[in-house]
Amino acid sequence: MNDDRLKLRAASAVLDAVERRQARSERPAPPEPEIGRGDPASWTVWLRTKSGAPGDPPDERYWADEVRPAGVDAAGHLEWELVPEGLRDVVVHNTAETEAVTHLLAEDTIVRAEASLDRGEPPAVRYATHVPVARERLGHVVSYAGGTYTIQPVRRTESGFEDDGEPESGVPNLGELWDDEAGYLEGPGQFDRYVRLFWTPAGWTLLLHPPRMV
């Protein structure tokens, strides 16, 4: 009795295996994966921004040269040097400024950029970095004419304030509400009047109210 049961189970297992093989043979073979064009190659470089800009008016693009670490100075700060026969005057895009269309990186800023091939025919190399920038700047009043100011941006260094880029012209002061307040920041020529500039979609703007007695 037991032998008969074992024989039946063995025969059933053989039939099941045959059916599974037949079912597999009737299935269509899975399609071969398509091998398409892969992502463009990319690599990283260190770049140092230069004066001027590829665009006019300036936008998120900068001229830059390739640099590399050259050691540390007496204070332990990293020093940089141009890479011999390296990249010169390449265009680097600061993606942090793309939406605002600003151009706020100071000259001689060291940035880590990604170089990659685009999908053009033939492919070209593009350089991109992402350096967040402040939407405020410090400057001093140069002149006033036609209802707006010319402001020289500055930055603070160990020896005091130094010019930081080209002067910004056509800067309005939204705090001058009355006709007799127009140009009040111009002041005496022998003194620097330091002001804070704010970035708006229309450009740099001042917001300083003249002192009033109310």
C-alpha cells in the first residue's frame, strides 16, 4: 500500500515537471534590453573667476581660469596657482544665480566646477558650479544724477574696505519719498557714505529714508 502511494506521488511529480517545462517553452522570450546613449561624461575642476563677464548685461556666467592648490601660507590658508597649460578664459555658469540672473561672485573667487559634455552634435564641454550668493551688498555713494545713484560696491578686508567689482549705476533710493529728499545721500564729496544695496528683479536698490521730524 505504501509502495503504491510512493509510486503515484513520483509519477505525479514527473508530470508536474513536464507541464512546467512546456509552459516555459510556450512563453515568449523577454525582449532584449535596449542599449541607448549613456549620460555624458563629467569631471571636476577648480576655477578662479575673473573680471568682466561673457554676457552684456552680466548674468550667471563668468570668465574663469583653471587653478590648483599650491600649498599653505604662514597662517595656514590654502594658496592657489594657475595650472600650467590649463584652461584659460572658460565660461563657468553659477547655477545658484540662474533664476535671479545675477552676477554677484567677486573676482578671484575659487569655485569647484563640474565639466561635462552636453548632448550637442558635436558635444561641447560645459562648466557649471553652484555657489550661493548674498542678495545684499555694501557700497559707497559715488555720485547722484537724474534721480539715481552710482554706487561702488566694496568688501571688507584686513586693511579696511576695498572696491569689489565695477560701480553700479542707475541705483534708485526707494526711501526718498518727497521731491526735496531727492539725492540726500550725495552729501559732501570728501566723505564716503556707505550704504547697503538690495537686489530686486529690476536690479540693485537702496531703501534709506532721510531722517524726518514727525
